[in-house]
Amino acid sequence: MEGSVLEDASPNPSVLLALNLAGGSSRDVQKLLLQQLKEEAVKRAPKGMASGEVALLVLALLSSCQDPQQVQALGMSVDLLGILQQATDGELASMEVEGVPRTTLYSIGLDALSLCLTGVGGYQEASVELARELLSPSSPLSVDTRAMAVLALVCTHGRTELQDERDLLREAVSVVTNAFLDEQEQSGGLIGNIYSMGLAMQALQSAGMFYAPRQWDCSQALSVVSKHHFQLPTAIAQLLPALLGRTYLDAGSLDCSSSTGASRSIPAASMGTTAPALHPRRRSMPASLAAQPITVQFSIINRLQGKPFSFSITVSVPDGSTLLEVMEVAAKENPEVYSFQTEQMSWGIMVVSIHGLAGSAEDRTYWCFLSGSDALQEGVGLYKPHNGEHIQAVFSTY
Ligand code: B12
């Protein structure tokens, strides 16, 4: 994670949050990242950021012992909490009118958690809405979304005295965490997929009293994640707090007495087991030097918007190539059909448009990647297709 903090890289609030929660990392790295995030906040937040983005910034600042109501950088100042409250109101209004949030329920979870930790208003309504969705979702909710909602609901439960509200929150958290425990038991440790484990573990860690007297076998979950080679800083950032027995709920209660900001001294809650070391970065051989060629079939399909289309191509790439490399070969062989555009995001490279058709937050559309009928669990920059695999990019809604 520290290696991802660079002068010219776009700053990642999840990384600062995790470094602060973990403690013991380089002060210079944290200082640089904090400064970059403050600059991002004063530049972008007043012009309109997605609510979840503002919420993540708030969590990162809180964990750095900064006041999110007065973020100062580049001679400017911004009240991130005011902006977050407005953005959250917008999400809830959209839920009421359209039946879906302006962005995602995951973001509403982040919003409610951040507002709750700072103790300003607006989180109760959001938490109640989330609880209702958790109890009767209009469509199945991902583990990540449910886990983030649990963190928010646990925080809100601790702050509200209204009995009806407490009962609703308790029931929702209990249903979700029991479902996580069932899933872990049935699948040998996994809850969702390997990339949802960090948030699922944080949720289970924070919500023990909601599934008591049932116990969580956290060593089973730990053994699953410790076998995986995590490469992405954002994936590590969601997991690391859980490995140290902490959660995003701790972001608001770090010891701010030291002059550098967040304390390194909060004791990690004991998980009854030693946190496993993450594997050192493996050196991968350049695919072009090492590998035999493989063939991959790649299809692009749109039945959703404008003129429908469906195209297929089989390309040859060196074994070990990423899906991005497969798409680049396809685009080189037939640019008219397979040209695409990407954006660098916190989770790596996201494909934002193929064949001139772009996903849109307004229409809630995106390019979804499938192998056979299974959605890929990694982005195109990470996923490595195998010989003979058929990858489909299908224009979809979320
Ligand atoms: C909401 C969400 C989406 C939404 C985002 C819509 C929106 N406008 O908000 C949609 C449905 C578009 C989406 C798509 C995909 N997603 Co997604 N997504 C999430 C989720 C639940 C929350 C992300 C978020 O809002 N964060 C909060 C905001 C404030 O932070 P942010 O950094 O600005 O978030 C942006 C990026 O994360 C980006 N994004 C979302 N998913 C992905 C995936 C990849 C690979 C990339 C590069 C970017 C990206 O969209 C967010 C909003 O702009 C996370 C879960 C998690 N644990 O983080 C999974 C998650 C990030 N997604 C994941 C995956 C696999 C995908 C897909 C590849 C699925 C697929 N089979 O097609 C596609 C991307 C395909 C492509 N075109 O390149 C994985 C990534 C794992 C990994 N190792 O890379 C996660 C961790 C879920 C999981 N546990 O499997 N996703």
C-alpha cells in the first residue's frame, strides 16, 4: 500500500484509512497522502463528487485526526460534512422517487457510516433505509454492500435511543451477519468472493453482539485470505484492518494526542491468532518472454441501448496475458469493432466504453465481463484468461 503512494498518483483514501488503522507505517507516506487528499477535497468536492467518494475522504481525514468540516489546502477551505449531508439527502430522495439511489447502496452505507462516526445528522434516515433494503432487497445485494451497511448500522445502533429504530437496525444486522456465518461455514471460509472478505470480516468483527451467542470462527476466514496473493492496494486496504482486529468503525476513535495525527498505540484486538503476513509481491515474468500462445474468444454484446450488436473474435496471446491484453489485440485486429476506452480507478483499470458505447452513472449502465455465464471477479487489468476461454463483455444495468 505504501508503494502506491506517489507524488503523481491519484490519491486513494482507502489506503490512508488503512494505514492509519494499522499504525506503524511511514509518517512521510501518510503525510504526503493526507496532503494529496486534502487538495483533492478542496478542488473536487465543491464541484460535485459522488456521495461515497466524499464519505471515503471523510473517513480518511477522520482517521488522520483532521476536522472534515474544515479541510484546508491550496489556500482554499471546504466543509466536507456539509457536502456529504447534502449528497446523502440526494441519495435518499432518489431512493424515494426512483426506488434506486443516485449512485449505489454501497455508497449510502459509506455515507451513513461517515456521518455517524462524525456525529452530525443525516445518518439515521440513511441507516433506516439501508436496514429496510437489507431485510427485503428489491434485488440481491452483494456481500460487499451488505457488509458496508452492517458497519453503518452498528454505528447508528450505538447512537440512537429510539426503540423502534434500534429494533429494526438490530434485526437487519443480525440477519446479514448470520447469513455471512452460514455462508462461511458452508463454503469452507469464503464469504462472497476473496475481494469481499475484508469488508465481511470487518462486519463480523464489529457486530458480535448481534449474532451472539453464536460464535464466529475467524481463524477459518483468516486461513482463506492468507492463502490468496493480494496485489491491489485497495483490496489490501479493505482487508488489513480486519487482519489487525480493527474496523472502519475505529476511524473516529484513534488517539489524536500525538502531533503527527493518528496514533500507532491503540492495541489491536486479539483475534486469537497471529495475523498472517501478506505474501511479498511475486515477480511475474513478462508474458512475451515466457509463454506459449493461447487462444481466447472475446465477444461484445449490447441488447440494451440503441442499435443492438453482437461480435465475436478469437485472438492469440501469450499465456499469462491479462484480459486487457486480449482486448488490445482484438482492437488492433479490428479497431472498427473492438476499440474500447478505459479509466484508471482505485480498483485498477475499468472499461468505460466498447464499440463507442459508454456506461453511464445516470442510466446505471456498465460493461459487465463474464466467463461463460459467470461474472468475473476481477477487472480486465488483473484477470488472466486461460486457453480456450470465452470471455463476454455484455452491456448491462446495475
Ligand atoms: C458498486 C460497485 C460496482 C458498480 C460501480 C457503479 C457506480 N457508479 O458506483 C459497477 C456495477 C459498475 C461495478 C462493476 C464492476 N465491478 Co465492482 N464493485 C462495486 C462495489 C460494490 C463498490 C465500489 C464503490 O462504490 N466504492 C466506493 C467509491 C466511493 O469508491 P471508488 O473508488 O470511487 O469506486 C469506484 C470504483 O470502485 C469503480 N469500480 C467498481 N467496481 C470496479 C471494478 C474494477 C475492476 C474497477 C477497475 C473499478 C471498479 O466504480 C466505483 C464508483 O465509481 C465494490 C466492492 C468493494 N469491496 O469495494 C465492487 C468491486 C470493486 N467490483 C468488482 C468487480 C469484479 C467488478 C466488475 C469487473 C464485475 C464484472 N464481472 O464485470 C465490473 C467492472 C467491469 C469493467 N467495466 O471494467 C470487484 C473488484 C475485485 C478486483 N480484484 O478487481 C469488487 C471488489 C467486488 C467483489 N468483491 O468482487 N462495480
